[in-house]
Amino acid sequence: MAPTFYHDDPKWSNIKPIPQNDTARPLAAIAYTDEYSEAMSYLRAVMAKNEYSHRVLGLTDHIISMNPAHYTIWLYRFKVLSELHADLREEIAWLNVTALKHLKNYQIWHHRQTVIDKLGSPEGEADFIATMLQQDTKNYHVWSYRQFLVQRFGLFDDEGELKWTEGMIEEDVRNNSAWNHRYFLVFGGKGEQTADKAIVERELNYAKAAIKKAPQNQSSWNYLRGVVRRNKLPTSTLKDFALEFADIEKPDDVTSSYALDTLADIYTEYQSKREEAKKALDLLATRYDPVRAHYWNYRKRLLE
Amino acid sequence: MALVSGPGRGGVAELPAEMRLFVDKHVHYIQSLDSRKDELEYWLTEHLRLNGLYWGLTALHLLGHPDALPRQGILDFVCSCLHENGGIGAAPGHDAHMLYTVSGVQILATLDAFADLEARVPGGRQKIAKYIADLQDPETGTFAGDEWGEQDTRFLYGALNALSLMGQLHLVNVDRAVAHIQSCANFDGGYGTSPGAESHSGQIFTCVAALTIAGRLDLVDQDKLGAWLSERQLKNGGLNGRPEKKEDVCYSWWVLSSLAMLNKLHWIDGEKLAAFILQCQDTELGGIADRPGDMVDVFHTVFGIAGLSLLKYPGLVEVDPI
């Protein structure tokens, strides 16, 4: 794309650009490329006289395309939009394209939140999120934004939201972000409030089914253990299930170190099962998770 | 190349070649960062200029070369980023923001330069402290990054860190901030950016460090969090930021420092991690990358070196995990 310049554009002839002032600052002297440098000097000039206009909107678009992390520009862009009473749907359409070019940028997400909050409707956002997640299914910004939408528009009990999350987990059962979102939907809105028994049962079964598909998966085990703990069930609730993947009597057939860890926890709770607990921890330290041998040995020492 | 700069730890010559840290190369790499102004990359990262300076300076201190960047020049630069309202921007002409204000304060503390600040800007320390304190949300106790109001546990940690460095913690409601961190605790033992947000090693560092500053580590389920953190180590020795993600050198800092604050550094395999960090060095031009073979940058350089320092790599100055 050819660079855009303003000095010979008649629409900008009434603006006297303000160049970067970096004399006598040895560590701050900044040599810009000509295009960026000129655009910034026009931005400084319009900001100095508080100009809120369509041409300034275009100018911020231009600078953001070169450097989206320059947070001052986003701030000014939102001011311009507000002053112009601009159509925020158009802003969202513009953001849809811009976001795809800058996947890890913080400013763009905060800007989007501010715009959607003002619009008062999440319409169309699900499609946008789907497109973003196609690029990176674990993008932290995207998932945080989804949580914002759930909170802002009260979607905790929305069936479509839960179904969508299920789809994401089905696609990749190791997507920790999707598991976290599920927890957020089911329990996150409830605070300390006790959850419905049927719902707890449903969640335990859901996590167990996922573990059966992939036994060595931190995300699904964390979820299962998290549900048990949050609802104050004894860990021993999981004993039979864990035994399906790890049995200290059959040390060669362990298919999940997380099951072994769970068993160690269960045995630890019983004075009479100390030896079993030690055996499970030994297996973890020596065979199934030796990188963390120090941790497993620490757990063993607690038993003595 | 000898590693003679550290405070009296020997045995460096005994290290096998693949365990060598190329100190002089890294020092030179950091010094060269500011002389690359004709490169596109330089102005694209202008929004990080002050952070970059802090990272570079910290790396140099850990490497035992604290004077490799000019003190006066750094102070001039920090002061040129300081706004009338006490906030600091990323570079001259950039808006003030919590992240850069914190970096500015950290730089001043590193250089022991609060008196220099007062000489240049009378009442400067009070002004900065007030700017930070005013960003606390009186309802929830957390902090915003700037006047936009974006909130994140990163800002909360930054605020407590900078205020404690300036001896001004009394300006904010620490109990409220602590309560907010507690509300960010997750079902898996970790912490996220806000209540309910996914556990992430970087955010865990911010929460654990903030609690350490507040003297409230007793609120953490330490064994559970320590287990989650130690689970970040992968077979190749590197650490990841979240379950089922790839390793990255920067987590050598976020995860290790958190473990250090919980006194559980030994729960991971330090030797394997050190070997992984050292593999990420550019042994010719200096600098450390996120993983072997990638481009180096100052961010991964400081966090790699800080990680090695926590692992007590010989010759490095010891870093404070907070």
C-alpha cells in the first residue's frame, strides 16, 4: 500500500503540523519513518485544538493501522466518536476488521467494550468472537471479552451460551479457556450460593465424560476437582472414578497422573490409608511425573 | 569470556558449554537497543519505551553491570515522561498510564534517585503517589490503568509495588485491594485478570506479589497454588503460562517468582529450566528469545536473566521476587 501523506492534501491545508520535540533528550530521540512521523504531527496539531471531526477519525484509523498499541490514539478516537455522535455500529464493523490484524493488542478490546457498552446490545458479537477464536482458540483477550458480555448482558443462564461453550470443548477438550468459561457460567454468577444438586451432578458427569475421552488432561481434571471442592463434596466421591485410570496395585497401567494425584489426596484423608497414599506419591515422583519429584516428595513428607 | 562480575561466587569455568550465560553479549545487546533508531521496530515499540528502559536496566543490574546505561540520561528521560498530574507516560507526549508510572517509579528506586526527582520536580514523589492512589476504585478496591477505567490485577499490583517503593502505601485502602484479589481466586487455585477470568501465571504473579506487599500471604491456599504453578513445567524444562499451552521464557519469571514468594521454588526442576533458558540465548549478538530459535527482545532477556537469578545461576546478582 502506498503511504498516505497530508501536507499536499487540500482537506488538511488549514492544519499546521506539530513535529515531535526531542531535543536534548539523549535517550528519547526518536527517528520515525516519514509517513508515521507526519501523521503523528497532524494528530498533535488537531489534539492541541480539540478538533473532533470525520477527518480526525480517518487520521486515527491511519495511525492505528501503523501502530495499534499507541494508547493515546484510542482515547482520542473514542472522544471523537462521542462528540460526533457517530454510528457505533459502523465503529464495530471497523473494529471487526482491525481486530483481526492485531490479535494481541489490549487497547482494541477495551475500546470495543466501551463501544458495545454504549450500544447496549451484544448483537453480532458471537459471530465476531467465533472469527477471532479461529485464529487462536485460547486468546486471553477474547475470552475475557466474552466474560464481559456475559456479565454486561446477564447471560449466565443463557442456554445458547452454555451450548456454545460445549462446542468449544468438544472441538478441543484441552482448551482450558473454554473450561474456565464453563465454570464461570455455571458457578461464577452465584458467589457463595449453593448450586442446585442436579446441576452439580450434571457438571460432574460432563467432566467425567471428557476425562474418559482424554485421561491425561489437566483442564478437565481441574474442572472436576474444582466442582467437587466448590460444592463441598468429599474428595472420596471421586474414588471409583479415579481407580479407572490409576490403581496402585497395577503400577504399570496408570493412564492418568491426575487420577493418581486424586487418589493420593483421598488416601491422605484417611489415617489407615497412609501407605497407599505414599505409594501413589512415589509412583508420581518416580514414573508418572518425575519433573515435579520435589513436589511429590514434599507431599509424602507431610504424611510422616 | 569470564563471568567475574558477580558478588563472589566461583566455579563458573566448570560449567559445561551449553550451560554458559553470555553476559557481555547481553550487556552489549541492551546498550545497543537505544542506538537502533533507524529501525521500524524502534518506533513501533515507542509505547513500551519506559518499560523497555526498566527491563534493560534491571537486566544490567542483575548481570552486575549497573552502570552500563548513563544514569543522568535515564533520569532526564523519566522526568520528560512525567505529567503535571503526577502520572508518567510511555514516552514524551504519551498519556500517563499506571503501567508506565510504575516503571518510572521502579527505575527511580533502582537508581536510588528519589532525591534527584525532588531536586528536579519539587513534590514529585507526592504527586506520583497521589496519581496512583486516585486510580483505586473505592467500591471494589481494585485499580484502573488510566482515566479510561480499564481494570486489571496488573494495575493493582503495580500500584501497591510503586507506592510501597515510595513509602506511600497508607494513601490507599489496602484491605479493599486485598479483598479484590481474593475475589479473583479461581477453582483451580490460580488467579486471573478479574473475578472469574482464567488463571494465568502472569496474573498469579501480580496477585501473589500484591498479597506479599500487603503482608497477607496467609490468604493464599499455598499448597494448591504451588502445585498449579509447578505443573507449568513441561518435559523440555520450560514453563508455560496456562494448562495445555506452549512454554515461553517469560514464565521463568512469573512462575518462579511466585513460587519463590511461596517458598516453593524447589518444587520444579531448576536445572532443566536453567538449561531451557540458556538455549534461548542469541550467543552471537546477545539477548534472549521466548523459545529456542525465535527473535530475541528485551522483555524476554530480562525475564530469562531474572529467572536464572532466582535459580541462583552463578555470577548473577540476586533478584527480589516481588
